[in-house]
Amino acid sequence: MLRYAGRRLLHLVPLLLGMTFISFLVMQLAPGDYFTRLSLDPQVSAETLAALRRQFGLDASPVIQYLKWLRNLATLNLGVSFVYHIPVATLIRQRLFNTLQLSLATMLLTWLISVPLGILAANRAGRTADRALSAAAFVSISLPSFFLALLALVWAARTGFFPLGGSESIFAAELGPGLRVLDRLWHLALPALVLTAAGFGGLFRVARANYREALSAPFVTALRGRGLPESRVRVHVLRNSLNPLITLLGYELSGLISGVALVEVILAWPGLGQTMLTAVMSQDLYVVMAALFFGGLLLIAGNLAADLLLALNDPRIRLD
């Protein structure tokens, strides 16, 4: 398994090179650059614009710009944001923490709710509980996350039960460690619940279908024929139904950054989603490239984690 993980990590380099190079070229297809709009200001001279482009490395061809960006990346230098005028590494570190916090909390809640309820519905197929949960899953799939976020925003504004935006209160610095954690969880609750409600339906239906399929497999009849207790039979059914869910887990890890962007913007959660939107709209090249780079890392890490977890869960799977 360690050899397999090592080989996969070696594949990381060409994958990231290809992904970042294509992304860099796509960004260059947009007309002009960040400083183009400054040329409309009569107070900014052409010499000043030329000096700024040289300073930020935008006076060279796209390929040369990419090679310079790659050289800086090798030294952990992600450049300077055109919009925020701070190092991109500092900006990404501040916003990425909030996005990962929201995404991981959402993933944990979704799995803790959807998978057990999917198994419950599979064990009670056709009964009232199964029909009610399936209807709730249908509603969850039908309503997009941004619409749920708008509804949650209106509800929070009317009731005042949840804060409107931000990751902590303005007086959070004056609170003790325990109260500051609770304050952050209070701000995190609304966007996490919205994303959990939006993701519940799909995961619930996959868990229910996989468990039902495993429950009717021939090996279950064989286990019961050998006199194995029903509780042990259910354990084997559960393990066999987890493989597709583990595969989905790998894709969810890769979507941590992009999956919450709209909800972050609507509910004013200070994560990477708002930063990416601003960066794309203003052609803040180095911020966009840094976000895409970390997104690629999460994609590869998610797929690798899913493969390793599949091998641990199912001894029939060999990683060669």
C-alpha cells in the first residue's frame, strides 16, 4: 500500500503541471489584464502602467509568465494579489481555513445524517419511515443550495436566531477560548446546515440503494444458512455497501473549495468562494492560480484517500 501511495504521489507532479498550465492559458484568453481598466483613468500614465506590468511580470508572453509563476511556486512564493495588495499566500491562508472549516463540518454532518438514515430506510423499505425519508431526499435534491441559502438568509434576518455573515462576532477577541469556539460555531451553523440540507438527498439515496442491493446479494443467504446471527450478517452487508460511498467521499474531498462558493457569497461567510469570485471578475491572476492549485491538490488527495480506504474496507481490492 505504501508503494502504491508513493507511485500516486509521483504522478502528482505531471498532473499539477498540466492542470495549472491549462488554467493559466485559459485565464490569458480573457481580453486585457487587471491593469487594463486602469488605462481608462486619465490620471494614470502609460509609463506607470508599463512599470506595473513589469513589476508583476505581465509584460512577457503567457508561457514565460507561467514559467516564472512555476519557478516562484517552487520557492513557495505565490505572488502578490493585485486587488488586496498582500501576498497571495497570506490571503489564501486566511480564507482557505474558513472554507475548509465549513466544508469539513458540512461533510461530517451530511454523512452522520444521510448514511444512518439511508440504512434505516433500506431496512424499512416500503414503510412509512422509508416513504417519508425518500420524500425528504427528493426535496433536498430538487432545491439548489443557493436557493436554500436565500431562504435561510431571510429566515435568519427575520428571527435573529443566527448571525448574518462573518465567522465571528466583533467582540470575539474579548472572549475566552471556550466562548470564542462557541461563537465561531454559532456563525458556522447556518451555512453548514444549508449545505447539509442540500447534500442530504443524494447521499441518502446512494446509501439506501447500496444497502438494499447488498442485502439481497447471494452471500447474505449463505451467511444466514450457516446460522450466523443477524447482527453479524448486517455488519457484512454494511461493509459491502460502503465501497461506492467511499468513492463518493474522494470526490467530495476534491470539491471542498468549489462546492461551498455560492453559499459563502450569499451568507457572507468569509471563505475562499468570495475571494475567488472577486479574483476572477478582476483578473487577479495569481489569486486564481493559487486557488486552482490547491483545488488540484485536494482532488488528487481525495482520490488517493478513497483508494486507500477502499483497500482497507474490502480485502478483495488489491493496490498494485
